[in-house]
Amino acid sequence: MIHLLLLLDRKKSIGIPLFDNGRVKIHADLLISLVQALMLLGDELGESKGPLREAELGIYQISILSKDDLAYVALQDTYDSEPFTRRIMEDVISAHHEFFDSLNLNYSSYVPPEIADSIANLLNTMKFPKELLPEIAYLINDFMIATHEVTDTFLLADLDDGIVKSYRDTGTDGIIKLLMELLSEIPFERQWIGESKLREPVMIGGSYKTYETWFLHRIGLTDFCFLGRAYYNRGFERDILTGKLEELAEVVLNFILRHESSVKS
């Protein structure tokens, strides 16, 4: 999630905080100086690979999105989906850049309460309702049974709030870490599957498998998705995996929508 959002005037080297949830203790001026130095260095070295620039700092990541002479700087968790973060920051820019572009930070750093509240609302993304976890447990169990011969890693994750719950893993932290890195880098469309043929078949669940796949399946248009790794033979086993994953996502989506409806009422 985005813990801190700063506005930096690159020409004046002045920055102001736009949002701070208080969870990360860091001096804003120090972060502004670091970002200014990174952007100057980036200008010297050439264009970045995309509009969103990133730099990792421990368990956090700095994301920078520039427009005109201003830079919007987010401090977020390192495994947040970068395309998702960019969309949130673009929403903030679309809504309020005109005001910030007219603000002279040499004389005023005042952000009207209505704009501050609007930014907080834009950054306040969906949180998976933890009370639903026991209710969907039997659905996950059915999926685990149906795919036990192919799926060796499976978890529920939030696009900008990390792992919600891990349901099956190999006991190797590296697999989960790689899946979360995939989540942070690739577009968050409804479904993504990366498949490769193994050089040599591997024995999984009492039979040899010839393909390995890593998958990301978004739950409707929510901020949540299923991640996993599986081994299978093309054809029937692959169809079972993709079909059961689709069914699971659809039913869990209905649970989420009903929960949101009951909370609103």
C-alpha cells in the first residue's frame, strides 16, 4: 500500500506531504532530497523504461510519477503491483494536478482539507474482508482437492497489500517471493499465465509432468487475486486447473460483493 505521498517541485527543490498514514517513520525532507538526487541522476543517464520510476529501499519502494515540473512521490510496500500504483497516482494527478501546478511552494504549502480528503480516499484501496476467510475456506479446500496433483503453490493476495493468506506452498520462501515479484511487475488484467515446457519431466503426485506454469488470476475487478505455480501435462490437466481457478474466482467474487452490499446496508 502507499504509506506516504509527497509532491516535489523539481525546479525549486521544495516538497510537501500530500498523504501520510503514519505507519512509516521517515523524515519527509530526507526523502525529498533523495528523490531529487535520484531524478537528477536519472536525467543524466537517460530515459527510464516507463513513466513510473522506482527505487527499492529495504522493504519499501519509492515510486515517482512526473508531470510538468512536479513529481508525485509514493513510498509503498516493495511487492505492490506497480501498474496498480501507477493507476492510483494517475487518478490523483488527474483530479488535482491543476491545483498543485498553480501552487507556488515558495510561499504556500497549504492543501485545502477537501483536496487532502480526496487524495486520502483515492489512496484508500480495497481491503480483503478477513471475516470472509472462514466462509471461503471450503471453496479453497475443494480447489485444493481438485488440483492436488498439479498445484504445489497457491495463495490469495492483494494488489497493494501483500499476501492475504497462503494455502499451499513448497516450504521454500523463494517461490512465494518470486510470485509476489511477478505480481508487482506484470499488468493486473483478469488473468495471466506463464507456461514453459520442462527439459525433463518431473514426478508430481505419482505421475510425470511435462509443463510448469505460474499464474495470476484476478478476482473480478477487485484488488485481489490468486497466485500459484503448477505442473501438468497439456490437455486435460491444464483444463482442470484453469477451469477450477475460474470457478473459484467467480464464487469468491460473489462472496465479496455480498459482503460489501451487507456492509453498506
